[in-house]
Amino acid sequence: MSQQSINIRHAEQTDRAAIEEVLLDAYGQYESVLPSPYWEQYKSNILEAIDAGATKARLVAELDGEVVGSVFLFDSSELAYGNPELDIQSPIIRLLAVSRKARGHGVATELIRGSARLALEWGAETLHLHTSDMMDSAVRLYERLGFERAFDKDIVNGATLVKSYRLQLKETALLEA
């Protein structure tokens, strides 16, 4: 891939197959880490999310005219996870994905920046996400971009601690770039 600029835009219906391909490629790295039944359930959940009606926005990243990344935004923990008790009433990003061949080009950062801009346009003060230690490179990225742990919004899924992170939109340097 050449070093052309990354284009972040709202996904269109015609992007569905490309989004599925990016998600399966990006999250496929965990197939060898997770026990088979967990991987199959995880994969099924990912595929179901592509068409979920609760998604407020879907963004895609293009590099050299090809969709190489995507992210989904939800209005609340109830819409993102079916978990109103978590009481997150601001945008949540889910399923941030960058195809393996496009990693290292800043695609994830631009998808997060685009998500933060949208959340701010919607009047939000914070942007949330959840992740686990299995996704250690993602955790490092989130922390580098200014996300802080939101311990009170963690989720326990079986034996897995799903850590919550929050970005203060009005204070972040991410939107100054």
C-alpha cells in the first residue's frame, strides 16, 4: 500500500461486504487464542453486529480507495450491549477493526478521531469503549490517544474482565490534530 491519505466516511449499504471482510480479518487473529466454542460465538456476535439496528453510525476507513477499517458507534450501553444497568449515556465505540495488511498506517487512530468528532457533534462530553487484555495493542493505542480507565463501567463476562475506557472529548488533544 502506498502512503496516501486515509479517508474516513460514513458507511454505505454497498460497504457491507467490505466491512464483514475487515472485521473477520482483524478479529480473526484471536481465533487461535480463544477456545473454539468461544471463538465461534465471538465471530457470530461480530457478524450479527454488522446489521444491528441499534447502531447510530458506522464509519469506514479507506486507504488507496479500499475499505481497510471500520468502527460502529452506539448512543448508550443499553443500545451497544443490551445493558442499561451499566448506565453509559454517551456514545460507545465497538468493533474497531483494521485489516491486518493496513496496520501501521494510522487507520485506527483516524477511525477513533472520526468517532470522537461525531460524538462531539452529537453533544456528548465523553466517548466510551470496552476491551480486554487479550487486545493489548489496542489498549496501548487507546491509552496513547488519551482514553482513561473507567473502572466503574467494567463488565465481567465469564472469567474475562472487559475493561472500560473513557475519553473526555472537550479535553482531548486527539481532536486538535
